Amino acid sequence: MRLRRLTRLTNAFSKKIENLDEAVALHALWYPGCRKHQTIKAAPAIAGGIADRVRTPLDIAALPE
């Protein structure tokens, strides 16, 4: 997992640990559930049998904190 938020070379660097925690949690939800993988042509959660459909960013935003 490559996260550019961990480096100071970008504007997205997290200065507070709370922001870093939220960014990592968001990435952990978005990458396997929403993003369509180029090689397998499906979201990794669907290919692994964890989910039955591709989630949208609105689905993630509707989740409780």
C-alpha cells in the first residue's frame, strides 16, 4: 500500500495523527471496495467474495463514524 500522505514532499502530508488515521481508514475502505482493478476488471472485494457489488463514494460517506 503506497500512501503519499506519509511524506512531506506533498501538500497532502498529515500533520495531525487524527488526520492520518482518517486518511488511512478512508483508503482501506475505498481501495478494495470502490476501485476497479485494471487486471481483474473488478473491485478486489468482489473478486475475493467479500462484497456483492461495487461501492460508491456515497456509500462510504453514508457510513457512521
